[in-house]
Amino acid sequence: MPWKPSLCLLAQIWQQAANSCHHVIPNRPLDSTDHPMLTSTSTKMDLKGGLEECAVALNLFLSNKFTDALELLQPWAKDSMYHALGYSTIVVLQAIMTFEQQDIQNGISAMKDALQTCQKYRKKCTVVESVSSFLSRGSLEQMTEEEMHAEICYAECLLQKAALTFVQDENMINFIKGGMKIRTSYQIYKECLSILHVIQKNKIKQQFFYEFEGGVKLGIGAFNLMLSLLPARIIRLLEFIGFSGNRELGLLQLQEGASGRSMRSPLCCLTILAFHTYISLILGTGEVNLVEAEGLLAPFLQQFPNGSLMLFYHARIELLKGNVEKAQEIFRKCISVQEEWKQFHHLCYWELMWIHVFQQNWMKAYYYSDLLCKESKWSKATYVFLKAAILSMLPEEDVTATEENVAALFRQVEGLKQRIAGKSIPTEKFAVRKSRRYSSSLPAPVKLVLPALEMMYIWNGFPVVCKRKDLSENLLLTVEKAEATLQNENFSDYSVDDECLVKLLKGCCLKNLQRPLQAELCFSHVIQSEKLLKFDHYLVPFTLFELAVLYKSQGEIDKALKTLETARNNYKDYSMESRLHFRIQAAVHLWRKPSSD
């Protein structure tokens, strides 16, 4: 689904973490006919039955049988902790993907019910009290196995709250609020990890220990990974209230969980895949561990060869390897394998739109942007802006053939902007600001320069095409053509801003083509023009980031880190500031690692 990428990426990471109730036990049946439901003969669902039915439901979900999975889980959703968690997770995922108000209300209601169901099975004192008592005595007599699983399920339900909060906005204050909301979940996971260590140390036998272990690894891994992504200033605040994030620990826990035999194994895998194929691009430097991603996906792709989620990640991996045409083919297959959840189609439309942008096949890119405008409710302002931006790249006669009015589309953007939890979505705010050049209050529209490539930059598309020299060369030709056009135009209030944007895009192309000296000249031009910029003040800090990446590629790590610090500390209140701070945090983490080993 074409959500705002930080949305995309983080929504998936947390929804898949929250999904942890529906996971696969190897060799489980793929439908419920081989595993009769207990509703006809039973009034209570025990832990064994709940785990087994949820494993079946997970298989159904990963096989695109979404309604079947819901129908299997729903009858016991108010009586069984695992059914409650599984059912609410699917409903919440659907709400996040559709963005329909009714679906959101259904998600909120299902989450509330799931928390109440899990609460019924929790020990009638706090988990901290339970853990401290049996740890001090060296036994687990204070807590039953069912109560231990209730803690994990309760924490995972709270993690769904984290998904809804974390996905809402990239605003720094919202992250802090979200952090406060999930503190209870985090503490439960930490205590469950202590329980896990006691069980392992004392070699206590439990029938479903591997499932409890899988839940702990998913939760501890996802929390550590999420927290490690946050910008340094947010991490410092969160550490003050007891949070900490270790990326290596998080990935290790998730890797161990993915290779285990619990039903959470696919969720651990999907969380790592989201990190490697999305988050590392959108909120990182673009340095992606494709070897690990391919290795993790392979067994699940074999088990679910037509599963939409597996096909989607398969296509993403191929795209990041530079196999653009193969990625297109797999995305189209991902669309064709199921009709039940159209939202998965939207995910693929978003990807196919960007692939055609990379190829500069503007009419096909327009086709997919138009589909998104018509079918998806995630971010109408972003979609309409992208549609107009893509049309702006076409010759006038081609635009006329589409019967679209580019200026009118840009003027629609501001009215489509959403507010979520009282906050505007940063990418929509960016689109609104750029669209004001077409305002009807101006004597005449002031055309944007290369708007589709500017948005490609904002979504960090240049690292995606770096493995394709042909695409980078063609992009450079387009940028140089725009550069020449600007030089022949009359000077205006927007001239310096447009010139600096073109220099930034040109520098990114040259960097991809291994022409560092020319790239550095382009980046330096933008930085030296800082005081002349009137509107697009984001260009300087983002250019400093690109310059730092360039220095790092040449082995000048210290120089790169100093440049990152300049970008982080010397600029504020510019467009997409949060996203750049995420990227800076990721770069500092990666680049400092060799010296700390």
C-alpha cells in the first residue's frame, strides 16, 4: 500500500510484530478443515488449542485467506488470549491499510476487547511483583504457564497500540507520546525475558516453552530495533524513563526467533525484512543487508509461494538488487494472486509507480499514481501531488492526451491534507508547500522544477537506482537538461532555490555514477548558497547529509561524521527534518561501528 514510507515501513514492522499471534508452526495444515474448531463441543479453549488454532489462522493469513483466518479466530476472540490477539491484529492491520474510518473504529474496538481477554488470564498482581518473587526464590511456582503466555499476549496487544501511535506521524513530540504509551509493554517484555532466563538456567520443562520463547524474542527484538532507529535527542529522553535500544541485540533476537519453531517465526522474519528492505531505505542510509534478507525469506517463500506478503518482499529484494524488470514482474504477480484485500494491490501500485519513475516511463508512472488517487485513502494529498509531479515531467501534448489539468491538481493538494492526532503528516506538509507555487492567488503559476525527481529524492530513491548505471545516466541527462533550461530563464524569487535543487539532484546522480569530485562540486554549490535560499531551506541540511555519504564512500569517516554533526546541530524547522534526523542517526550508528569493535 502506498502509504507514506515511514508509515509503510514502520506500520509493517509493528503490525507484523503485533501479528505475532498468528504464526506458523512448521507442517501445520493450511486450512481449518483438518483442525476442527472446538466451538461445537467445548466451552473453554485451553492454551494448547489456542496455539494450534492460531497457527492454522496464521497459515491462512499468509496464504491470502484473510476472511477464513478471521472466521476461525472470531468465535473465541473473547475467551482465548491467542484468538483475541490474532483476531485484533488482523482487524487493526486492515484498519491501517484501508484508512477507512469504520475500519479504524473496528480496530480500536477489537484491540480493547483483546486487552480485556488477555487481562482475564494474567496473574492477579503485577508482573513485576510476580517476577521478583519467583526470581528471589529460584522457582516458577508463583506463575502458571498460561499466566506467562497471558503476559506475552497482553504485551503484544499493547504493541498494537504502539503501531497505531508510531505510524501516525513522524513528529518528534508524537514519538515521545508513543514511547510513554508503550512503556508498560516494554516493561512486561523485559520481565518476560527475565522469566525466560530463569527457565533456561534451571532447565524447567514447559510444554509450550518454545512459543513463550518466540514471543519474547519477537518483542525484545522489535523493541530494541525500533528504539535504536530513533534520533539521538529522542533516545536520550526515552532513556530517562527507562527505555533503551540496541540494534544488534534486536536483530539477533529476531534472527533467533525467525529460525525457531514457534508460530512467531514468520513474524520475526517479516520484521527483519521490513527493516532491511524499507526502513533502511526510508529512514536510513540505503545500506541494505540483502544477503540476510534473501536467506530469511527463502524458506517462507517456499512455504507460501503465492502469499502476498512473501511475494511483496521478494519483489522489494529484487528491486534493491537492481533487478528492476524482475521486480516489476513479481509485483504484478502479487496483485494477481488475490482479490480479497485490495490494500495489498495499493502497496504494489506504489512500488510500480516508483519503478516507472526510476525508468522515466512517465505515462506508466502516471497510470499507477492515478490508481492510487482513485482507490487508496492513505494520503490523498501525497498521491495527488505525485500525480501532478509526474505529469509535469511529460511534454504538453502528452499531458493534454490525459485530459488532466496539472495546475488544478496542484491546487487540490492543500485541501486534501490530513491531521492525525492533531498533527499534519510531514510528507503532506512538504507537498502542500511545494504546491503553493500554483496558487490561484499568484498572477501566474511558477512551475516546479523536476518535481517527480525531487519526490524521488525525498523517498530516498537514488540509492535504489545506484546499481543500475543506465538508469542513473538517464536521470543525469534529464537533470542536466533542466539545469540548462534554468540558465536561460529570467531571474525570479525561486531561481536560487530551483538551481540548488537541480544541483542536489545532479550531485546524487554523479555520486551514483562514481564521479565523486563532480558530485562534491554540486553539493558545495548548494551549501554555499545557503543564505540566498528563500523557500526550500531543507536543501542545505539534506545536501550536507549527501556530502557526508560521499566522504564515507571515499574512506573519510571522520570528515563524514563531522559533516553529519553539522547537519544535525546547525539547522532546524525545515521540511522533512525528522526524516533527516532518522537518516543521520542510522549513518552515525553504521559508520562509528568499526571504530568501536
